[in-house]
Amino acid sequence: MNDLAPTSAGATGPGGGTQHHSLGTLPQDRIVRKEVALGTIREYEPPQEHIGLRQIAPWESVESDDAIFDYTAGLVAGLAPARAEDAESELAQKDEMVGYGRAAVIDWALKDHYRVSDVTRYREALLLRENAGALSLPLTVNSMLEGFQSKIARDERIRRRKLDNRIEWLIMQSLEHGEIVYNDGKIQFTVDWGRPASQVITVDVLWSASNADPIGDILALQEHAQDTYGVTLDRAACSQKVINNVLNSDKFTNQLTGSNPLYTVDGWGTEAARNVVERATGVRFQPYDAVYRTRPIGSQTITNHRFLSNNKIIFLPSQADVEALDDTIGFAKTLTSPHPEGNWSSGYYEWERDTVDPWSHDRGTGVKAFPVFPHMELTYVLNVL
């Protein structure tokens, strides 16, 4: 008989007497010793907010892992010719260049493996609670059940964060370098989005130097974009360090604190500097210092990796201008396709497996996704440090 289960039958005690126990009154030493998790001690974490998927290349559901889109480039309007009063008009000359693009969606996935000891202790605790019925249980049993569930939930959050980081990395690598170069030792690929090399510009002087002209540099990029593509650059992402260098530019601050009332600013600071540049150029700046963190297995050293270098500004075209060019993908989208473990719906999916090894357990999270940038030629990168 299992003496941990409640029973009305007696057990023979010392001296031949009968003792009756309920589970709620059993002494602690009658229960198998278990580990107890007190919680998690956390350290201060750096910024980890993402802007790529949220603001620049949002989700776009597609029905297949291979997506094809048509595009028309190089339409030439030109000038209409004159004709004499009695002459026939000329036939309009067609000069259309029609092509198509293809995007492949890639599957990204992670899983956690729970060892025999993890699963066994959890199942033993479940058995204890089931056998107890309506009787009260020692606090340690419920703590074990809650602790294991908390561990599973924590692992799910970590897997989701790593997948989010991967999508953000793909988006920001595309914007900063104009391409994605991926090599994890197993899979490698390169995707070039076709941004002209001439649109990656290094400023001759630091923006914090006395002879720097931050506003003039930005206006020059805007003029080039308008003359070349007919679009307005009105969005930019950069580090707080870049904004601080604008703040520290002598030429810039002298203009703002001089006699011109249009540029005189009280309470000069980083926010004021950004506001003045935005008013002068029409560019809305997004400070972006998010990182992802890595630590080699067995090491205690954590390394922060920036999604965007702290010496570059990424300039993007206005949404209104892009919508006039493209009513399908727009400037950028992160394509995501269905997966059977997600009930054939797009986006994130999860799976569990415990049929291979009845004592261990696997739980995983994945997403089939890849960003697409059909208008990368409309972007500019300014290296200012």
C-alpha cells in the first residue's frame, strides 16, 4: 500500500497499536526531499526595444514560403511632340520595363529540452497532489509544481525574445549594410537589396567639430533623394551618441544661441537639439540604442551587440511617397507564412514532444519569416563619427 495516500486502514505502530495518518498531518521527513526555487535575481538590462518589426518592416502574411511580386521600373514620360494643324499625332512610344521579385521565407526555431530529473520530479509532485484529494498539502509540493511551470514559461519568453532579436537583426542589417550576410556554420546566404554604394556617405568632419554643419549635411541628402528619386527623406534612426554630437557642435550651438530669434533655444539639451534639427530639415529622428546579449556556454562574460552601429544614421523615405510608388509591400515588410504546428496560420508557432523519450520533454517555438526591401535604393546611410 502507498502510505502517502489517505486511507482509513490502520498501520501497525510500535507495540502493536494502530496509527492513523492523513497526508496533511504527515511529518516533513515522510515526504521525499525536493529542491525549492526561491526565484530569480536579475541584473540591470540595457535597452532592448525593437523598432524594425514595429515601425519599419511590419508583418505581412503570405500563403507560401516563396512569394513573388511584380514591379515596373524605368517608366519614361518625356515630352509630347508638337504637330501641325493638319498632321496626325505621333504614336506614343512605350518604354515599360516590367520585372518581378522573389522572396523566400526562412524557418527560424528554438527548443528547450527538459531532463529526466526535471520531468520526474514534476510528475511525482502531480501524483502527490492527485492522491491527496481534498486534503491540505505541505507548501513544498505546490511550490514544486508552480516552480516547474514558471521555468517553462520563462524558457518560452527567452525563446520568443531570441526569435524577435533574429528578426530585428535581419531588418537592421539590411538597413545599415544594404544586404544580409548570414553564416552560422550550418546555413549561409547573402541577400543584396541593391542600395547604390554612393548613398553610403562618410562626413568629412565630426559633427561635434567646430566646422561641422549637421543641418547642411542632412539637407544635401534630402536634395539628392528628391532630385534622383522624387522622394522626401523624413525619417531617420541613430544612436543617442549621434544626437549628443549635434548638441556639442560649436557651429550648431552658436547659431542657436546667437542673435537670430528663430534659432535661439532656452534650456539647451539633447531633446532641444533634436527638435531644432527636425524643424530645420523635416526629418523625425528615432534614438535607437537597443542591443542583444550573448554569452558563450560556460563563460561568465556577457557581450552586448548593437542592432545599429552608434556612428551611423539611417535615412528612410516618407511613407506617403512610398505608397505612391507601391501599393503592395510598401517600403518594407517582414513576410511570414503558415506552419502546421501553428494550425496553418502565419506568425509564431509552438510545439511539444514527449513521445520519443517518455521521461524527457521538448518544447519549442519558431516562426517562418524574412524581411523584404523592394525600395532599398531610396535609403541613405550617413557615417558621422
